[in-house]
Amino acid sequence: MSVSRTSALLAAALVLPSLAPAATATAATTAATAATARKSCAAFLAVAAPYATVGGQARAGTVTLFSGAGGDPHPVKVLHQGADGIGDAPERGDSFGSALARGDFDGDGCADLAIGASEESFGPRVPGADGHGVVHILYGGPGGLGRAKAVDVTRLGREHGTDRFGAALAAGDLDGDGDDELVVGAPGLDGGGAVGVFGLRHRSVYGTGTLITESTGWVGQDAGATDEFGAALATGDFDGDGDAELAVGAPGGGGQRSGSGVVTVIDVRGRRAGVYTQESPDIKGSGEKWDAFGAALASGDFNADGRDDLAVGVPGEDLSARQRGMDYGDGVVDVLYGTPRGLSAIGGEVWSQTILKGTPRYFDRFGTSLAAGDLNGDGDDELVVGVPGEDAVQVIAGTRAGGLTRDHNALITGGKDTDFGASVLVEGGRLLVAAPGSGRLTLIGTRTRKGSYPGVVPGSARVIGRGGADAMFGYALS
């Protein structure tokens, strides 16, 4: 998610079934159960348009479901508040679809979908104020998404405020109980922002959650009112112990260097936290105002060592000459690698168009969006970097010898002034790129080629979805 309010308002995620077999099952039983679950769960692609007009209400927001089966996905249904069992009513400015996340929240082997409506207000809307926010949770099954529930900040023991609850979402098994937890970002919560974790220890994700802020005792950070802790989220198993950890971006943080950005990596189960900035030892670069370190996050195993690594977007970083204050940045991406002790900056990297294809310019915003996945079929993940100011995406290959490499990196461009690359997604070995300025979603095919090759086939790009540009169709990726 990007640091700006508009770029925090959208998400798109290709949602496929995930499996959580019982720990007591035999290997044969587990395999049979998994196969049955895969056949019976409905796969889908969800694309958000949080500024779409619904029933005459501007910026109420919609989420379009696409088929997730083989071939090119195609739209099959449009979701909005007040229909299909989803609570509330579409109202002006709700921004339903501010974020999306998939996860198996109830442990039935089928993917569920969480949808943020970060600008929803409980009571009369205050002109010019941010919203309170709500998250709707739809449960998946053989017939697709069904039951719908909702959570808001009161499930964290707080009263409604201009929290923007649901501006960012993530899912992952943070406690090793076999089903996914739901993580909700509330970057506007009083005191610098917060995240809520729902579903720990087999509890329902629409029950009472766990509130984590910078001021939480075992996190131990000094909170700033404009830090936006929770504006970006990612989960990954950074130490390889089988449980996921949580990475939280606070792109407005940085103390005296306001807006330089902070990333906090949290072991929810162990109640431990580590903090990273561009001032941390071995992280390349130096923190400056408005760099927005942590505005986007993505986890992936770039060196195939069985531990996830973390890519951190820094879209406000200045590289080119004659930069002016408050300009958009050229942008860079920092990468931290997983070790048995968790993430480490030792051996980490910084990526920019000074060493990759392309030319860094002060409006490129390289690192606004990030995605990771195996695009060339060799078992390690590639890194996809959105460069919406250039209407482009950059694909960097992973390798088993050292992780990411500049060799054969690919720069793929879209239509001019479309924000092509504002959101990116890797799923099923293919790349999806949104261009909200034109309301188009593009699918880019891949091919198997082991080694330092990105795997993408630019000539295969084809538009698979269209929505209104004024609706911000597909603007950002969860």
C-alpha cells in the first residue's frame, strides 16, 4: 500500500484455495482431504473499485469478482454493501474495497475474502474528516463466497474515531494453529495508528481482536501522531519455523525526519518486535523526510532457502538531480533476507533504476507497489516492482545463489498517464498489473526458464478487465 490516502484506497488480490489439514491426519488422509478441498472450493479473483458509484452514491465502492479457473479470468459478479448478505448500505464516500485480503479464516480449506471500507462512518459524516472504517468478511465454499460478517475498531476495545480501519489488510497463520489470522490496519487511529489481529488461537475472526500499536509495551516505540502505523502490511515466515511473522509499515514515521518511514516486524505469538529504518545498520541508503520507507511491503523467498524475505518500498526516495521539496520521488526498494533468527539487513540490497533498466526520474515512484512469486518456474520467487509514474513494472529475478539479481531484469510499460503498475499481483505463476488511470487490468503470461530470468513474456499481455477510471478500478494491491 502506498503512503498517500488515494493509494491506500484500493486493493486487488487473486484468491485461490488454501489448505490447512489436521495435524493428526495420516499423510494419505491429508493428501486425499487436500485434493477434495481443492476440487470443491471455488477460486476467484477480486478487484476493488472503491470510488465506484453505487445507487447514485459517489465513491461508495465495489468489488468485482472474476472467475479463478483456468484460462483468462472473466468478471462474474459485482459486490457492494447492502447486497449479497453484506451489511450496511452504500453511502457516499464509504470506499468499500479500500483493501482486500484472502485467507482460510475458518480452517475449512477454502479461501475467504476480507474487504475493507476504510471511510465508512458510524453516525453523521464529518465533512473533510477521515472515516471510521469497517471490514467485511465473506466465507468461501464450493458455491463461492457466502456468509458475511463484519468487524470494526470496537472489537479492539476502542471507540470509533477517524481510524481508517481497513485501509490495509493481510492474512497469515501467525500462531501456528492451522488457520489464518486476519490483520487489519488502522493508520489513522489516535496515537499514530494501529493494527488489529483477529482469529488468534482458533478464535473467530469476527470476535474480539488483539490491538497492537507502537506504544504496546513489547513493541516499545515512540509513537508520532502522523506515523500511519498500519498503512502497509505483509506476512511471511522470515525465520523458517513454520509460523508467519507480521511486517507493519509506518511510512509517516521517522521521528525528527518525519515521513522517512519505519517498518516493524512482529512475532505475534512470541510477543517480540524488531524495528527497521534506513538508519538501521546494513540497510542501504539514509533516511530523509518524505522517503516513505515502508509505504509498500511484500514477502517472498527470493533465494529458495525455505525462509521468506521482505521487500520494502521507498517510493519517495530522491535520486535524480534538482529535486524539489515535496516532489514525488524517484523511488527505491530495500530487500531484507530471512535467516534462522529472522530478517537480517546483512547481505541485503537496494534496488533502483540506477542499476536496472530504465531511467530514475523524480516522479517515477519506483516501489509504490510490490509483489513476489515464482514467475519462471524454478522454485524461487521473483520480485515485481510497480513504477506508476513511468507507467511501468519492473521484474527482478530470484536465484538460488544469492537471491535477487539484476541479470535479465525486465521493464514492462503500459499506456501513458494510466498509472500502469499502481498495483501488481503474482498468482498462479502469472502477473496481473492494474492501470487505474484507464480502469484496465492486464494479465501478463510467463514461461518456464530456470536461472536468472524473470519469466515474464511481455508480448503476451492482454487486458482482462475494464472498469471506470473515475472509480479507481484496481488501483492498489493487497
